[in-house]
Amino acid sequence: MAERLSPDVYSEVLIDHFQNPRNAGVMEDADAEAYVTNPVCGDSLRIFLKFEDGFIARASFLSSGCPASIATSSAATELVVGRTPEDAATLSRDDYADAVGGLPRAKVHCSVLAASAVSQAVEQWRAKTAS
């Protein structure tokens, strides 16, 4: 049964990000990417980052899962652009949840996916640029 996007459960910001995802799709020229999945619910996120002059210049994503997961992934791409890798890697699950106007307790794992994916992509970029 499909999950309902009730304004009683989800914020208008989350609903908008789900219905109109930003930066969705593969980034062919990404400098780093990461793939994370939640083994319990099956939600997944693949994030792509492009770095320029010490900042995240662009971000995009592919996500599958519930509306909260897709919306949080979309918001994550907006949240990290313009940040240094260090700053982006320190964003917490609460930062991602706040970016969509909050998440119900049962959906907090969606913000954990975003935080984990961004952190892993930044670490991949750091490893690539350190060599």
C-alpha cells in the first residue's frame, strides 16, 4: 500500500521535495559518489558530488524508498552545495531532517542515509585528492 503524503505527518517542505525533487539524476562528471542503503527498510541513496575551488559546487542523487527518503535526499543536495568538504561532512542527521521541516520518528533513518552518504562521498574525494 502506498504511503500517503498527509500534511498531518509531513511538512510542506518535505512534500514539495518529494513531488519536485531537486538535482535528481546521475552526475557524469562527479568527483566523488557514495551509495548507502538501509538494510531494514531497503531505502537507498546514491549521491554525487562535484568539487571546485575547495567547495562543493554541485550535488545530485538517485534514491529509492519512501517519500521521506527521496525528499531528504533532494534536500541534502541543496544543503551541501557551497559548503567546504569539512563542513558538509559534519552535517548531522538532525541538519538533514531540519532541511525538510522535520521527520516523524519512524522516518529518522532517512536523514541518517543522507548524512552517511555525504560523509562517505567526502571521504572518497579526500582519499582521491590525497594521492
